[in-house]
Amino acid sequence: MLLVFDDIYKDQSQDKNLIKDFFKEQTIHLSKPLTYRGLTLVGISSPQNDGQRYISLSEGIKSGHIQINEVNEFGNVPQLAIKNKSENACFIMDGEELIGAKQNRITNSSFLIAPHSSTIIPVSCVEQNRWNYNTRNFSASNETSSMHRVYENKKEQLDDYVSKFQAQQNDIGIIYAIGNKIEGVDIFHGSYLFQQYLPKIIKSCVLEIIEKGIERSQIPASRFKKFFDDICHLPVTANREYFGLGHEYRSRNTVRQKANIISHNDLPVHLLGINIH
């Protein structure tokens, strides 16, 4: 059974003042909740799926189209230089780790890098007591440096969870709950980009499940519907400090939920919405 959200997109105003305004002309479906042990996921699908427009950071680095380096020989902890040699814009998600060079870093936000462009991106340090070159270029990971060993040690458990949740046709996002708490939602431009990031989203949830010793999750579908409806009606304003391709909007005057959304050519590229516990 699908929960259909056509009704929340009926407002035809052109101003993007609410999260739902970015999804006009789309029909959004929520799937039946699927639970495995301490994790419950609700798939989000849209039949208006127009394929691949962007490359992910991981595939960009693997193909050699994306290069990330220190800004100079001395390095600058809160900044890295990135070059996109691809014909496509590159999407980088908040929380991705860049491994290598003088010191591992983690991205501070989600953003798009334009094709055939170079820029400086803001990052945070995730590794202490290390400030010397290992390699000249960076690789991509979704783990912090201190968590790198944790991911390796918990690989069997992480892979077990990932194997239980497979993206379905036209899936563009996911709502995730840990135990009996709904934590957040990620929606991407299309199924191609979503499939790139689904395993990373699951693994980040599972690490918390392992840490807290959560064994089961049971949440009615109505709570997921209300959560998504609340996220869709959050008021947003443009972030004037956004440096990437397109635009970023952030929720305002929020207490229980908050959200960030990146749009390009009047289409949503990535929505992150979370509950504030």
C-alpha cells in the first residue's frame, strides 16, 4: 500500500517559500515501512524520474573526473581545492569524508560543483595528530577517520543491514527511523543518485543502532506520513553564503524539525530533513 502525497503539492504559487514548493509537478509516494531489527525505512518514489544528471563524489573520483587537493603545499585545515573535469555537475553530500593528503576532512554541507570548474570548499578536520602528506590527492569515503576502524570492525553487521534494503524502481529517497524514533529523510534528484547514497545512509544509521544496542523498531505508517508532511511544510529562505552551483535553502523558525534543500534549474537535487530530539 502506498501513501500518496499529491495533496500537499496542490498550491500553484511560483514562490518557493516552503519545502513542498520545490516538488511541484511531481507525485510523491511513500512505500510501506520495512523493518529489519533496529532500523525501519520508508522508500520515497516518484514516476517523474528523468535519469542521471549529476555524478556522485565517489564515482567522480574513481573515474578521475574529480580531483581534490590541499589548497597549497602548507595546507589549510578548513579548506580544500576541488576540480570537476566532468561534463556533468558533481553532487557532494554533507558528511562525506575525503581521505588522504595532509589530513582527512569531512564536508560541512551538501553542494553541487559545476562542470569544468575549480573551487575551494569548506571542510572540517576529522583526524588528529596527523599533518603530513600520504598522497597528493584525496579519495572518498562516508566514514570519519576515527570511525574508519569501526566500519572495518563492524563490516559484517553493516553489510547485513544494507543487504536487507534494496532500492526499488523510481525510488528517489528514504525516511529512516532508529528504534522507535524517526530520525530524518533524504530525497535526491533521481533514482540514480539515490542508489549511490542509500548504502551510506543505512550504514550511518546502523552505527548508531550498534552503539545504542537497539534491537527492534516498530513505527506505524501514520507517523511517517505526519513527519514527511511536517518537513514539506517547513518555511525556507535562501542561504546567501552557499557557494555551489544552483541554490541552497534552509528552514527557518523551526523547533522540532529542520531541513536543507539544494535546487538547480528549478529542480530539487537533494533534500535533507531531520527531527530534532
